Amino acid sequence: MSSPTDRPAPVARAVPRVLSIAGTDPTGGAGIQADLKSIAANGGYGMAVVTALVAQNTHGVRSVHTPPPEFLREQLDAVSDDVVIDAVKIGMLGEAVTVAVVRGWLDTVRPPIVVLDPVMVSTSGHRLLAADAEDAVRRLVPFADLVTPNLPELAVLVGAPLAPDWATALEQARRLSADTGAIVLAKGGHLEGALSPDALVDASGRVAAGLFESTGERVATVNTHGTGCSLSSALATRQAQTLDWVRSLTLSKHWLLDSLRHADALEVGTGRGPISHLHALWSVAAQNSPAPPDQKAPRPLW
Ligand SMILES: Nc1ncnc2c1ncn2[C@@H]1O[C@H](COP(=O)(O)OP(=O)(O)OP(=O)(O)O)[C@@H](O)[C@H]1O
Ligand SMILES: Cc1ncc(COP(=O)(O)O)c(N)n1
């Protein structure tokens, strides 16, 4: 088995080919559906391999169907046998066997950029990773360049209690980075307060001498479904364009905040709705729309 770091160096690409390996959300707010919109909004070509079919909406998860592991590998190979992959984003994995298949594929294909969003529990409180698969995800972290845990996920990954404040979260992130070699994006979406802090933490000091904090305003909205999925996909895309994690986080957060500010206008569902991934594209489309046809003008018969 080759080492996780034994991979080709990434090459910057204007429109990178980005693969999301994740679960589904039929309402389009989280999982693969959100990832594809996020990749497109950030300038990438999105591709998707499904780890789990999730019956969910803006209120919560109803049930999960996991395709056979052999079929997951078939999907992964179908993409990588044909397409040069510039970056991979990994989201919901669900079961230990799924983690094992993805890990085996990563070891064979060795994509140049890997972002791991260690999805464990949905915001609505439904488990999206079996408890007996947490260890497998922990062991997957060294295969990622960047891992993007929220605070509960960070605590599980380092085997510690939930961080009560941002300073403790940064310390846990530093430990995770030191233990795994991955850069850690600690996310403060679950904290209270006027700001929503995030930080790139790199125990080896390659990124911004070890710590880069990006503290944005907390947008007053309940429509935050899929923010973690969307941010990790944006980061994979931006990193494949810029090869610079600090710049990637700055660009991704700028876009995410704007998408949160436009979220309420979407009116999708009656629970915790999605962010507005494509708001910038839609405002351009609206400006370019032709004037409505004049209904009163006589229409030629032939
Ligand atoms: N209301 C908000 N206003 C601004 N930024 C937010 C808000 N909620 C979350 N964020 C940002 O969204 C990103 C995801 O953060 P969060 O900690 O919620 O991750 P998550 O729990 O993995 O996301 P998800 O809700 O998709 O599971 C972070 O950059 C966080 O700062
Ligand atoms: C397929 C999939 N992946 C991730 C999430 C987490 O998103 P959230 O915490 O906003 O529910 C989700 N609900 N579904």
C-alpha cells in the first residue's frame, strides 16, 4: 500500500474537475446535490459518486439506503478510469464498509487534492455515520489534505469532550493535525454569538505558520442546511484553482456568506432550508432575460 502522501503534485486549473463522494438529499440542500451546485458556483466541473441514498427533507432524515460496496467501487472506477480528477471532496460515508471502499480507491487513484468532511450527525439529529464506523473515519483522515469537522465531529475525531469554547476547539484541531498530518478546518457554526469563526490549523506550519482564522458575521437565518457540505466542496474546487488553502478559504467563505444572505429568498421547504448556491448566476440570468412577449400583438397564422 502506498503512503497517503505519496501522490502527484496538484496542478492549478481554471475549471477543475471535482468529484464529490457523498450521500444524497432529494430536496437539494445538502449532500451531493448541494456539492454539485457549490462546485459549479465556485467555477468547477462537478462529478458525483453516491455512497448512500437518503430520504430526507428540510425537517430531517426519514431513512437511508446503502448501495452494495461493489457498486460503490464500480461508480468510483467508472469516473477515474475515464476522467482526470483534480480534486475530491468526501462527505457522508455512513458505514465502515463504505469507508473501506473509498480508502481502497483513494490508495489506487491517489487524487492530488482530497478534502474530507467527516459527516457524522445531521443538524436534525439523525446519525449519518454508524457509531462503529467512527474509527474507520479517524483512520481515513491521514488520506486527506484537509479535514473540515464541526465542533462535535472534531471532539469525536480527537476522542475528547465537546469543546466548550473556540480556544479549546483550536487546541483540539491542532492535536488532530499533529496526529494525522492533515490540515484541519475547525468550524464554529455551532457556537453562539454574532460571529461564526473558522480556522485553518496546520501543526506542521505549512499553512499560514500554523493558524489562519477567518471570522465572518453570523447571518440571521434558519436556512443553514448543508453549509458544511457546500463549504467543503467550495474548498476542494478553489484549492484546485489556486493551490493555496488560505486563498481558498477566503474565496469559499465569501461565497458561503453571500449564499447564506440570499437563503431566505429561496423559500424551499418549511424547515431548515438550503442556502442559495447559485444566487450570483441567477442575478446575471435575470439581467439577460428577454422582455416578455407582447401578448396583444397579432400573431401571424403562417
Ligand atoms: N448562520 C451562519 N452565518 C454565517 N456562517 C455560518 C452560519 N452557520 C454556519 N456558518 C458557517 O458555515 C460553515 C459550516 O459550519 P458548521 O459548523 O455549521 O458545519 P457543519 O455542522 O458541518 O454544517 P452542516 O450544517 O452542513 O452539517 C462554517 O464556515 C460556518 O462558519
Ligand atoms: C447526504 C447528507 N450529507 C450531509 C448532511 C449534513 O447536513 P446538515 O447538517 O445540514 O443536515 C445531510 N443532511 N445529508
